[in-house]
Amino acid sequence: MTMRRSAIQEIVSLSTVIIILNKRRVVPEWRAAPF
């Protein structure tokens, strides 16, 4: 059970990091884009 829980926590943390990185990437793109 602990192994599964740790794996799920790692996946969740990775997903959150990816979302944060995507948000940081989108901000400069919106500023640079004329749209």
C-alpha cells in the first residue's frame, strides 16, 4: 500500500509541476503574441 501511495504522490507532484511549467510558458507567449 505504501508503495502505491508513494507512486500516486509522485505522479500527482509531477502533474502539478507540469501544469505550473505550462502556465509559465503560456504567460510569455500571450504577452509576445499580438492576439
